Amino acid sequence: MDALLDIPAAGAGRLGRQAVPPRQPRPRLRCPGLAEMVTWAALQAAMAGVYLLERPRLMIRVSGVVHGFVFLAHALVTALVAVDQRPRMPCGMCGCCY
């Protein structure tokens, strides 16, 4: 019967909505940051393989494209977190204060 009358739960705010806790930026930056680290290491390993071991350049092309995509995704997530958190300007530009 309560569901039919839409009675707010105890402790609920206005219109029966719970207060939304502030978002934490570190969990949102962790996955793109780790992916950036792994793809950068793969790119460095491919470069070492090409220049030191004389392997085909295809390794650099593939790892470079993957790393470029992940880098742009990481930059986008950092920008979205900066907009959400509204930090001071230098911290928002480099993403180092999260």
C-alpha cells in the first residue's frame, strides 16, 4: 500500500530522494590511468623490439594506435573529472590534484 501512495522513506530528502554522496575522482581515473600505463609500456617494448632486435615496424603501428586511443580516452576522463570537481585552474589542467 505504501508503494501505491509513494510515501517517502524515513530520512529521505525532498520528494523522497536520498542525498547523493559526492563523487570520488580516484576510482574514475584509476582504470584509464592503468590502461595508459600498460599501453605506454607496450609501445616502449615495441620500439625496443624494432630498433634493437630489428623486428617489423607493424608492432609500433599497432601499439601506437592503441596507445593513442587510450591516451585520448584518459585525457577525456581527466577533463570530465575536472569539470565535475571544479578545482583550481592549474590542477584541472594537468589532472595532478586528484
